[in-house]
Amino acid sequence: MKIVFYKTFLCLRCFLTGRALARLRREIPELEIETVEVTRDPLRARQDGVRMLPAVYREGKLLTGLLLTYTDLRKFLRP
């Protein structure tokens, strides 16, 4: 399963979401995470409908929020 994690290096919420995703990667070995730094690739973020950070994109679905917790991410990744 592949997801795209949209973040920026200045965002503390993005850092915390990245830590939660790292934990999920240990639990779900088939999880592949592509990280996109929005300040370097804003067009790609816009094409996927990202308007708030952090954001996680999977199979045409987008999860965003002020703080994406481990539980939020786990529910989003559930098949």
C-alpha cells in the first residue's frame, strides 16, 4: 500500500504526523510512504487537492487536519 505524505519542514504538526506514520510503518510492513515537501513541489500538492498541512493522500482520498493522530491515520489506512 502506497501513500503520499505532504508536509513542510517548518510545521510541528507535520513532524508529529511523520512520527505517527513511522510507527505505522513498523506495524504495517507493506506500507510505502512517499514524502513530498510542499515548499519544493507546490504544484503536486495542489493537483492532489492539498490545502492544509499535514496531509496524507491514498488512492484518490485525502486526509488532512490540524493534528493527524496515530488513530486517525490507522483508520484512514484501514482497507
